[in-house]
Amino acid sequence: MSKNKPSRKFAQNKKYGGPPKKELQKRDAEFIEASIVKANDRFELEELPIGIPKNLDHISHHSFAWKNSPVSIEVEAQVASLVMKKGEFGWLSESRVNEIGQSISGMNISIDQSLSLRNALLQQKTVYGHYKMQSRSKAMYKLYKEGLTVIQLSKRFDFPPMNIFREILKEKGWSKNKIKESLRNPSQFSQRERNEFTEAEAADRVSNVDQSETQIRADKFEDIISDWFESRGVNLRRQEEMVAEQMAEHGRPVNTPDVLFLDHVKINDQPIAWIDAKHFYGADVNFQRKKMKKQTLRYVETWGQGAIIFRHGFSENLHLPGVILLDQGPLNLDSLHQNG
């Protein structure tokens, strides 16, 4: 092998994103076609799929044009290298956001999309690095006892502050239940632990305890989508209605997309049986892609082809079989902007 050429393993590690979307669409062509047939035929089945009421009075037909502006994989790869820094897991300072904004100037990607991409990359980094972090827990605890703060350990070892804090508590002999309870009620901590917890929470947007604000915005986004279709005469069921029904019938939610259409709906000439709302950028990032694929396959197998609407758009190379990808398109998101 030439010394000037990188090894195959190195080249693979450097490649960003998944295989080319066209290759995956070709590979999944039979599955995709079957999902389209299932979406079109779902009301005609002798045994209706879960969530579809029997004896629907009238099933209407609707068709919508939806303009998308996906981000190229080349741009996403460039931005991925700009938004990640060692030991940086928290909300970014204004100066750091401005730095990223200047770096992406002229690229076909917004600052909101870039920051959402960063979050996807941080999630992947956190999950894929978890076992490595656990293997360093004793070394980190030793340094913690010597006086290093959780934030200093995070910058040194490149793990999320809150995960490091949990590992330190575990090394102190705390049980999982005690750790969980103490994180909910930090007054149980010693003074140092309380200070470390406060600083770690503030410096960690991935593994922190309070994710309530994010969920509130996601819920609002779901409502905007449902309201948009209902205002155009589409008969549908919302997730909360299906959850209540399935809890009563099965004791747990079985299969609950954010929106289940009770009419025939086409978007950009593609039949759509269901919609799931994602309050983030649809990145071509392995961890996020696998998570979404696992979720949406259940929907496709039940109702046929559906769609995901991403609040912050999506990568042109992202592929989920049986799923049409959409950005905010014609939706009015003013109410979300008013709340950040």
C-alpha cells in the first residue's frame, strides 16, 4: 500500500453520512412499492389496521403540494465539522453561535439547522461513547477527589458533564435509584455535589435532567401540523386520542404516530397514511437515522407509506424506507418563533 494513501479503514471512518440515497431507494424499491399499495388499500382491508374506526361515514380525497428545500450532504458534512468541539456539550455562547454563523455564510443551511445538526451529533457522540466513558470512571473519580470539577473532567475526557456526574456518584457507591432521586431533588446533595450538579446541568444540553421546554415546543409543532390539515378538511386522529384508546384497550400505547389520516391524502403525488412530527433537523447521522427507522417501520408495516415533517428541514441524503420526508413547507410557525 502506498504511504501517501490512507488505509481503507481510515477512509471509511472519515466518510460522512450514510450510503447514497439513490442506492438505498433502489435496494428498498420493493418495500417502498408495497408501502404505497398498503397506504392506498388500508381502508379496504377486511381487518382494519389499528386506529382506523369501523364504518367510516365518508372517506375524502385530498392532494397537497409541499415545497421542500433539503440540505446537500456535502454542506451537512462541512457544517458537522464546524459545530463540534472537544468538551463542548452545552448551550453555545452568543459569540460561538456568531462564529458558526459566519462560517456557514453562503452555505445552503441556516444557523438553526446547524445547531440542530450539532445536537444530533452530540447525541450520537454521547451514546456511542458511553462504554468508553464507563471504562474511565475510576480515573475520573480519582481526579474528582483530587479537586477537579466535573466541567474540567468533561473538557479533559470529552464526555457530557451530567453523564460524568452520574458516573462519579456511582463510583461513590450510590445506587441507581438514589442517583435518580437525588437528581430530581438536588437538595439531598452535599454542598460540593450541589454546585457540581448545577454547573454540569448548565453545561450539558444532551444529558441534562430537565428536557421539559424541548417537549413543550415539540407538542406545539405537532398541534400546528394537525391544525393545518384539519383546517383544510382532512379527517384525522391525533396521537393523544390514539394513546387514550390503546391504553384502554391494550393497557399501553401500541402504535401512535402524531397524525393518522382517516382520508386519502396525497402530498406531492405520494399517498400518505400517517405523519410524525420531528422538532429538529433530519440529519444523515447514523444514531438518529437508526432511531427514526426503528420507529417509522412500525407505522409503515401497519398503515403503509407515511411522512415525517421536520421543523428544521432535512438532509437530501437521509433515507427512511416507506417514509416521505418534508420540511416545514407551507406551515405557519409564528407561534413557535414567539416562544423561541
